Amino acid sequence: MNIIPIRPFISLLRCLFFLAVASLPVSAISVDTPTFTDLVERSEEIVQATVADIQSKWVTSAKGDRVIKTFVRLRIKETAKGPSRDEVTLTFFGGTLDGKTMVIAGMPQFRKGQRGWFFIKGNGCLLYTSPSPRDRG
């Protein structure tokens, strides 16, 4: 009866495992940063504004789940593109409410009093925000 030593056998299995994993195809996500021209063309509204209010609320999603949405009210100082109005409210999934936090990757973070240029598309979909010089540093 031949007995195979277990330690070399385990080492061989480890090597085979790592070779198998190393040979799997690997892909990466590449995100192109839009140019200023792209942002202007894709935006329905471009406004210089101040974040006047931020409120999170429980809402029922289209699938019937309770989710947190955050409503960011902007007080508009200047309109570069789109309808001229005093305020606009942006709506985002996620936020913190009643000790519960729902985080959505890529959702911008806002603070009351924040100023900047907001590039907006659709029903409150923020394409990009650029802080005003006073908000930097």
C-alpha cells in the first residue's frame, strides 16, 4: 500500500487553485470624466445656487419597499440654462432617518449653506456640482 504524504499534496492543490484564479479574466470599470461641453449639452438646467434645506423622508418605492429619499432644496441665485425660477428641489435615494442610514454609491453629499454651480437633468438628477470659490479651502 502506497501512502502519499499529505503536506506536498496540499501544497500542490494550493498552487493549482492560485493558478486557476490567476487565469480568470479580469475586467475593470473605466469612467470617463465628462468635459465641460458634455455637461452643458446634457444638462437641462444649470444654476448657481445655495443649498437651502435638506430633508430625508421614508417613501414607498415602485416595488412597494420602504426606502429613504433625501430632498435637497436649492435657492437659485443665477440661471445659466433652463427655466428661470427661485428654487428647485433635487431628489435622491438614500440618507439617514430615524437612526437608519441608506447609502447609495455615488450619491453626492450636501450640506446646508453649500454654494456652487449645479448641472441638472430630468427630475432632479444632478449631473455635476462645482463648489463656489468661497466654499473651497
